Amino acid sequence: MAATVQRRRLTLGVLVTMTALGVALCVLMLGPFIPGLAWALALAVTALPMHRRVQRAVKIPNLAAGISVCLVALMLLTPAVFLGWQIGTQASEGLGNAKTYVESGQWRQTLRKYPVLRSVLQFTNAGQTPEQATRDIVPEVQRQAGEQLKFVPGIAIQVALALFTLFFLLRDRVAILNVTRTLLPMTEDEATYFFERIAGMTHATIYGTVVVALIQGGLGGLIFYFVGIPNALLWGVAMSCLALIPTAGAFVIWIPAAIVLAAQGHWTKAAIVGAWGAVVVASVDNILFPTLVGKEMRLHTLPVFLAILGGISLFGAAGLVLGPVSLAATVTLLEIVKRRTG
């Protein structure tokens, strides 16, 4: 009897070890594709209400999931391709205009007209003339642009993987959840609560972070276009990207823009940009975030802030989702353990 029990324990130990090794191997294999899988999960949660409406009209599961994925792709890829093309065009034109402006000597007239800019330039460039600065900066910008192009195939693969995975997450979500429930060491109520918290945090992250950042960038770009600042679309995208970073924000763009306008003597435009940025752009987060997120976050701002920072540093852009979701999963597991032991 004792030998049988010992043999069973040994067999169980070997089985657990083999399972752990298998899980580790799967994690290593899926590691390069974590960003695409993370965004697929985020898209599945946010697109689920739309997919349910599609399901009511289309009763064939494969067709309904395919239509939903196509709609998501159109809503995301069409603006992304257009913005990418516009940004590339505007950045190239802006760089060329800046180079021509400096090489033609027009910068000297500008400095004579606006002495404040001369002081700022001398302070920031440590004695470098604009020709010297341009001679150094332009090749570096061109080199960096070439380096960034190397990431385009990888991004395309991640996007394709996200859409491919999204199809199965939408079509087979019930079966996937049921299988996952059987693997979790939880009761039915605990598993339901766990999935609700994960979905809530994902929804809150997408709407409370990404959507708010896009709105802030759009509003910032709109006021830039209104006052006549060149390449307003490019600056708007830059503000959206900065708004996604917890330690930065759109103000990194619009405050210097207002200062430059004031230094050039455009006081009215500077006041408009400053007031719009301080009153409208900066308040979007405080007004829209609670409305879009509601009570789904259910976590203090500080740990979520740290989770986003840690997620970005560990997973890159996918950390915007994986960081807060990992935090929510951990907190939920702690709550379940506390309930059982309390």
C-alpha cells in the first residue's frame, strides 16, 4: 500500500514537472507574438458588443466572426494607413522645408526680427549655428527614419496575427472560456468574477487610455490647424502618442508651440493655443476618463500607473494592455485567496 502511494506521488511529481516544462516551452515559443495576442484579446473585449449585433443579423458563426474582423480591420487599418502616409509626407516636407529655410539664410532674418528666439537658440544649441545644427540633425533624422522602416514587416505580422486570433476569440469565445474554466482551480462563481475583472480592466484600459489619448491628440491637432501651424496632423499624432505615456502628455507639444508663437510675436495665436491646451486638451482626461471607464477600473490610479509603466518597459506597446490586465488578474487572485482563507 505504501509503495503504491509512493509510486503515485512520484508519478504525479513527474507529471507536474513535465507540465511545467511544457508550459515554459509554450511561453518561449509564443514570446515573440505576445504583442499581437495581447491586442487580439483587447480587440475581442472591445469589439464584442459590435460582434453580438452582427451575430443577431448573421446566424452562421464563421461568417459573423469574419464580418466582425473585417469591420475591426477597416476601422483600425484604414485610418492607420492614411495617417501613416500623411505623417510620412508631412515629415518629409517639413524636413525639406527646414533644410531649405536654414541653407537659404532666412533664419538670420527671423533671429533679427525675434530676439527672443536668438536667446533660446543660443541657450539650447550651445553656440551652434542653425547651419551646423541642421547639418548634424538632418542626416540623423533620415537615418532614424530608415531604421524605423525595418520594423514595418514585424508590425505587419503582429497585426495579421492579432486579426487572425481575433476571429477565433469571437467565434469560439464560449468554448474558450469553458475550457479555461476547467483548467482554473476555482469555483464557477470565482471563475466568473475573475473573467469579469479581466474584461473590465481591458475595457477600461482601451477606452480610458487609448481613446482618451486619441481624442487629446485630435483636439491638439485641430487647434494647430486652426491657428495655421504647419503639419498639424503630424503634431496631433505626436500628442496622441505622448498622451499614452503616463509620465508625458500632449502638453509636451502644445506648451512649446504656444511659447514659440509668443516669441514670434503672434500673441493672439499663442493665447489661443495655450488656453485651448490648458482648458480643453488637459481636461479631456478628467472629464472623459471617468465617463468611459465608469466603475470598471476598480483600482487606485497609482498601481495602474505603475502597471502601465512596467508593462511598457517589459512588453513594449502591448504593455498598455498587459500591464493593467496582469495587475487586475493578480489583485483578483489575491481577493479569491483571501475569501477562501478568511
